[in-house]
Amino acid sequence: MSKGKCRLYDNGALEETVQISPYLIDAPITFINSRTNPLCNVPKITNGNKPVDGGYLFLSPDEKDELIQNEPESKKFVRRVYGAEEFINSKERYCLWLRDISPKELNKLPMIKKRVQQVREFRLKSTKAVTVKSADSPTLFQQIRQPDEPYIIVPRVSSENRRYIPMGYESPETIITDSVQCIPNADLYTFGIITSNVHMAWTRVVCGRLKSDYRYSAKIVYNNFPWPEPTEQQKQKIEETAHGILDARALFPDSSLADLYDPLTMPVELRKAHIANDKAVMAAYGFGIKMTEEECVAELMKLYQKMQG
């Protein structure tokens, strides 16, 4: 943090500025603190479900097939599950979702009952009181935050090589772990804003890091993000371009999000859809399309200070 005549180096390039923020950019001297709720009137973001199960409530594709073959009635308790790894890389993984299973049903499914017993034993061995207590409910994930409506998945960790953190919509039937976060019942406008380069620029500056990868935090990144106040026409445009991103992805059903967002393999159609969305979001902020990421973040910091009062 500095004021006065300062020198800021970026990849060998020298820039003279009157201030350097704590985030090493030419921006107001502002500290982003942890917030429990969003700064703006926008949908809340929450963590996924926390299993703490020793892995016994999870199934590989082969284990899923074996279970259903031997105990066909178990099928209704098997769900597709996404953590960040599974979501980004389209990896197939399943879990036992036993919220509605009755004791009678469980007793008729010995393979599942064995796994439930293993969960109980695993939790009882823990040194954490909360985990030991959760041994009383071994059919359930330790913490359940599963949305009851469609939701946006936001991976908590994503490669720094991607220009955009892959995010997407899922149905409530798909279970999520706490390696992702979710925004329940979020509309296309919300998706358009958070997948835009304006939001990504903010994320790159204020987020934490796991090694060098982005660590997206609800309390730091999302809850402190200053949203625009668009006109109805601008909002509609963002909704249209957000839909365009989803349509572009749908052109490549055999490709994972990791494939689609690799800088080398990102399809032209998807790149163009993101650029259109970026322009729509920048227009909602009143930003010029030639602004650099650093200039965008500097303006966002000013807006953040203003909203803080």
C-alpha cells in the first residue's frame, strides 16, 4: 500500500502512479474484508453438502452398477454427484442420498446398510465432537445444503490458466459436495454477471490461491462484488448473451468444461459468446470496451467504497 509517486511493474513494464492498492494495482487503497451476506441485493451463494463419511457414501460407476444389479431397489437412492473435479472434467461419480430412506427399506438393502455402518464407525473414530455426534445419523451427509430448485455451480478451485472460471446450471437431483458452491434459483442475469470478464477480473485480484490456482470464496469474492445497476434493456441484453454462452457450450456435448475452457481448445463459438457477454456487462457498468482489467478493477474498487458508505 502506497501513496505519492509510485512505480508499478507488470511483466517488466513500468507504470508511474500516485497510489498502489494492497492488491498491487493502481486502485483506491481498499481492503476487502470477509462478508457473510452479499454487498448488493443479489441471490445468496452457499457451500455444497459436506459428507465427512470416509468415502463410504460415494460410488464409482462400477460400484453403482454392481449395487443396482444386486439390489435393484437401491436405484432410487443413487444420485449423480459433483465436486469441482467432477463438474469441470465431466467425471462420472455417484453417491448414496438417503434422506428419505425408511428403516424398513434400509434393512432390505444389506449392501447399503453395510456402507452406512462403515460411515458410523468412521465418524465415531474422529477427534472432533461434531463428527462423533454425526455418527448418530450415518445415513446422511454431515452438513446438507442441497438446493430444492435449479442452481448455478461455482467451483471453489479452478486453474489460473482459464480466462473464465467454468460455472453452470444443474438440477436439484444432482448432488453437490462442498468443493463447489451454489447459487440457488439464479436467473440468467446472475449467470451473465458472474461469468463475465468483469467479475473474473475482480476474482483474479481479490481471491485467495491454492498454489497458483484461483480459490473462489463466497465471503471475499462474491459477497463483496459491486454489481451494476442496469437498465431493463441492458439487463435483457445480459440475459441474452448469458443464454448464448450456454448455447455455445451445447454445440459440443462430448467436451468437458475443462476442454471448453482450455485456452488452446476453447471453441470459437464459445469465445465469441463470452466476448458478447463481456461487452454487455461492461456496458451495464458504463465501462468502455477498451478498458484493461486493471482499469476495470480500479473502477470496481471505487464502486465498492461508495457502496460501503
